[in-house]
Amino acid sequence: MGNNKFKILVIEDEANILSFLETLLVTNGYQVLTARTRAMGHALFLSHTPDLVILDLGLPDGDGVEFILTVRARSATPIIVLSARTTEQDKVAALDFGANDYITKPFGTAELIARVRAALRSHHQAAGAQPDGKFIAGGLMIDYASRQVLLDGQEVKLTQTEYNIVALLSEHSGRVMTYASIVQAIWGETDPGSTKKLQVNIANIRKKFGSKPGDNPYILNELGVGYRMVEEDLERK
């Protein structure tokens, strides 16, 4: 990778977690900057323009959400929130304020690295669809140009809305999207009935994908928060 290593800023006030994350990320080939306060994190962000931020919400000099808002005012740099707060409201609030993903402590190392990879990949693809206009994950293939979805080589007949939902989730694959953000993107509205409408569409998509209730390998439930499409196959890149 040479000097093309991604630079990750970790803002976390617990020394043991901070050094653990630093070791984990360096071992996986990333450059790492560390900060233990929001102010220090902000200074490092401005001076080093990292490719990704891992942010603890409970910092000694203020709430991490403030950091998200400050960064979002000027940059689309991916932010993964790392927090002991486990309520749905906290997750949704962090995501709605502009965080890209959310991991609850304690977390698994493999999961954390997978989320980091997904956030970086998502961000670098955000400028346009996948290079060849296709999304492939396991047996699922989405051809954006022809708006076709194939599962194990067989075309899945989706309605226009169902296709739009699948395409949207795939463009942000590996990342959780809140109900509100999906609804806003698909219907441009956020009335209380919209989440129900979204859930009905997801249920229909899953049925067409041949999934039994509670078993869907492609679209994952983040209970009370939203949905996540599995990560795209990396081997084909």
C-alpha cells in the first residue's frame, strides 16, 4: 500500500480502548491519529484531514454529537460512532446528525474492521456508482444501468419502489441506514406512516428474494434503527 494508507483519527477518552484500537488499526495497515478530547480531535481533524473518524460520544469536554455537526458543516469524511450508549434513540440521533455507522461497546475486532472497510469504500464510491455499474454480493447482482436484480442468475421482478430501495441500500452497502433516511430518499417525506410503508416494501423484497422470516442474507435488520445491505464482494475489485 506504500503511502496510500488510509489515515484514521480515533477520538476516545478511555486509554485502554484507545491503545487497543490503535494497535488493531495499525495491524490492519492503517495510519492512526489519536485524541482523548473533542478539542484535540477537532484540531487533529483540521490539520491532518483524515480519511475516516472513529468517535466516542461521551468525551470529557463535551458530547461527540457536537463534533459530528462541526465536521459535517464542512466535510463528508466518514464517521463511525463508538459508544456504550445502546438505546435506539442514541443510534438514530448519531446517524441522523451525519454519522455513517454506529458500533456499540463492547465490539468484536472483525466487526469493527469490516465497518471501517465498508465506510471507506462507501465514501470513495459516493462520487458515482460502482465502476462497472454493477453491485455483486454473493448470489445477488444489481445492474444499475438496466435496473435489473438477479439472484443466483435468475431475474427478480421488483416494483419500481422495491428496486429503488434495493439500489439505495446497495449504494451504501455495509452501512446501516436509518428508516428516516431511506424514506426521505425514496419518497421525500417523513410522516409517521412512512416507516410502515418501508417495512412492507422490505418484507415484499425479502419474499421475492426467497427468504424466510428472520433469515435474509442480503438485507439485515438493525432493530429499531434501520437496514443494512451486506458488503459488496471485495474480490472482484
